[in-house]
Amino acid sequence: MLLRHLKYLLAVADHGNFSRAAQALHVSQPTLSQQIRQLEESLGAELLDRSARVVRPTDAGAAYIEYARKVMRDLEAANRAIHDVKDLSRGTLRLAMTPTFMAYLAGPLIREFSSRHPGIRLSVFELSLDEIEARLADDSLDLAIAFTGVRDPDIDCVPLFVETLSVMVGQVHPLFGREAALTGEELASLPLVLLTRDFITRTSIDDYCREHGIAPTVNMQANSVSAILEIVRHMPVATILPQDTATQARGVFAIPLHSGAPQRSAALLRRRNAWQSAASVEFVRTLNRWCEGLKRP
């Protein structure tokens, strides 16, 4: 068994078709078929069911493919380890955040990290928690910032800080600049634009309203934090987002809630026992410094 055998097998399993897999690998279809036959003969087991239009793994193949994927992930990590530079003069870092964290964390964190280590090439992704878990598991991410409550036992979840939600209004709103907390009755009367229900932030808002007997007036929904902030800036409507999203530069003002604002825990996520590059370790230090700043009075 050679490494290319695993690569070819995984390509067919992913594409469900020998022709498309051969195109992706830049080899001929007969060569691909021959190589996989060699692998099956060496193992004494048929790995792929070729009887249907879509090629699928057999039971033996599915079990073998699971281990083959792990081998390929570990080899990729080994390659990165060889090219890791301890002085951080070069390297790569693959980072993801859920949308609400991206709105106020990405800017300051990446600015500080990149100013200290300009040779590190960053790839930053805005993903849902489910997508983050999947990409950490298949080693296509190094680190992520999301919420606690991760389901995959192979992902480490390190609590960072507690995030508080607040009502947000723009300068065109009559409540802009108000410092007194809003009562439940006042919140219920406000026209709101909120994130759609597939966001964890929206779940927290709905739970809060239900617990306090508030029937919110939701006039609009959007699946983008940036879009919501633009709407709030230009219309006399309010939203509910993380308190740190409100900045003078954005022209958005945060108003606290009277009955104990919704809170949830932010966390650093990474694959358990995975090799961590020097860039990953240094980014975690940058993140911890930022979190310490949040805790200072």
C-alpha cells in the first residue's frame, strides 16, 4: 500500500465517480481504477461498490476510509510541522469565528497579531458552529472562536470570556444616547431587526424574551450582522447584539436591559491532541491578552 493509493481511494469516495475523481487528480481513469484494484488486492477486500451509477464504499471500504482520512490529516500536520518556523518570521494560520464574534473580535485581534508577526499568512473564515466543528475535525482549521457547548468530544473547548447582549440603536433612533436600562415593556414596544433563527444569538434572544414574558416586535430579520448594523445605522429600528459590537466608529449605541441581559460564554476551539504550530500558539497568547483586557475594570 502506497500513499497514492489512499489519495486515489479518498478521491473516488468523495466524488462518487471514477471519471470525476480522475479529473480532480489529473490522472487517467484506467490508471485510477488500476491503482485502486491493486489496493483492494493487497488488502484482500473490495472497498468500493461499482454496481450503481454512483460509486459507494462497501462496509469494509467505509471502515478503511475512516482510517485513511486520519492518516492523510496526520501527514498534513506533519508537513506543516516540518515547515513551522519558531521565530514566526513565516508560517500560516487558519482561523474561524462565528458571525457575531467576527463583528467585533476579528479587527482588533488580527490587527495586533499581524502587526507583531507580518510574515504569518492568515486565512480567516466566518462559519457556523457546526461548520467549525466539521472543519476542525478534518484538520482544515487550526483554531476557532465560538460558543461553549461543542458536541464533538475530540474538540477542546477552552472558555475565554462571558459575552453580554444589549439593545443597539443608531444615531437616527430617538433612544440614541440613553444610558438608563430598558424595561421589558419598553423592549416589547421597540421595532426590531434581528438575526434569523439559525443563529445561536437569536436563540439566546428568544430564550430571554420567553423567560421574561416579552413579546418582541420583530419587523425585520437578516442573516448578516453587517447588514443589521447598516439597517440600524440608517433606520429608527433597534437590534440586539453583543455589547462590544457597539462602537463610536460604527455609529451604534448600546442600551442595557433592565432584567439581566442575556449572556453566553465564548470559547477557543481546537482539535484535541493536534499539533499546534508556533503561529497558533502565538495567536492564543494574543487572544488571552485581549481577554485579560476585557476583565480589567
